[in-house]
Amino acid sequence: MSSPAIAPVSDALAAASKARFWDRIARKYAADPIADMEGYEATLQRVQGLLAPQQDVLEIGCGTGSTALRLAPFTRSMLATDVSAGMIAIARERLANQPSPQLRFAVADAEAPVFGCGVFDAVLAFNLLHLATDLDAALQQAVAALRPGGLLISKTPCLAEMNPLIPYLAVPLMRAIGKAPTVLCFDEHRLTSAMAQQGLHIVCTERHGRRGKDIRAFVVARKPG
């Protein structure tokens, strides 16, 4: 794998700001229950069917590692990363209690070119892309990390599909008092269009939610072989 590139100062500052927010809430985040467990399990089953034991997999924005621990046994190797050292510390605690020889965790920003070129058969991005500073930059790095024919497997809250009062009023107010991170507001069409602009072929779009309206678009996209 190639050596990490040095990010521009503005990018480094944005990454540091994101890291501080998630470091501060890491323990609470780890303790919070999953709101739609049935939908979560449906996504896990779907992703398991897309992975294979001979594959090397990268997860970006892995949080405290719960999903990586579930999926790593279905891969040859899995590198799970997050911009927050606090999140990764919890993920490593979980890995120590639930050893998985395929899995390792590392601190890394999904928007920085640190993963090497053409290294992975699949890149996983769950509940991450709406948290990027720049959606196109995040997708560009994900595509660069994929081998030809590899899959980007994502599940992303599309905030533009919500009541406008939430993304345009409630979220900014929560951000102002430090209770919410910076988020991007887009719908599924904007998301898949951004993927297509990076040269990805959209394989499928699905919704796995089991409770109420599901704004989380599950998208599988392939890098041309």
C-alpha cells in the first residue's frame, strides 16, 4: 500500500474538526441502540451476500466497529477506518473482546488519499457520505482505493428527502450548540449522479428500513473492470 499523502491545510483542519466532534460523543454513540434493528440486519445480510472470502475490503467511517466485526468473517482481510481516534479506540476494545483475525482498525479520514490505489475489492461506506465535507472528494478517494471491477457498497441518509424543517432548520440549530455535525443535504438521485460522475456503474439502489419512511439509500456501484 502506498504511503499516505499530505492533505492540504484546509482539508486537515476540516478533518480535525470532524474528529473533535466524534471524539467527544464516542462513548455515548457506542451506547446508543440501533433505531431500526430489523433494517440494520437486512442490510448486513445483503452485504454479506456481496462479499467473498477471497476479497480484501475497506470500510470508511466505521465508527465504533460494530458493523466491521459482523462483516469481517466474510472477507479475506478487512481494514476499518474512522477519522475519530475515540471511535477507533472503542472499536479496538470490541475487537479485543471479539477477536477476528481478518480485521484491523485504523484512524484515517475518508476524504484523504491514504488508502493506496487499487488495493481493495470492496469499499463500504455506511452512514458516512452525508457527513463528508465534500461528497465528490470522498467518492473520488473511495473509487481510487478500489481495484477494477470492485464494489462501492453504501448506505446513506438522504436528508433532502426529509421534511425541509429538519435539515434546514433543526440541524443547523443543533450544529450551533454542538449537538450535530456538519451534514450534506442531498437526495438519492444526487447521490447516484455523483457516483456516476466518478465513473461508477450503479448496480442497484434499495431501501431496507422497517420502521416508517426510510431515507437511507442503499446503493451498490461498480468500478469498471
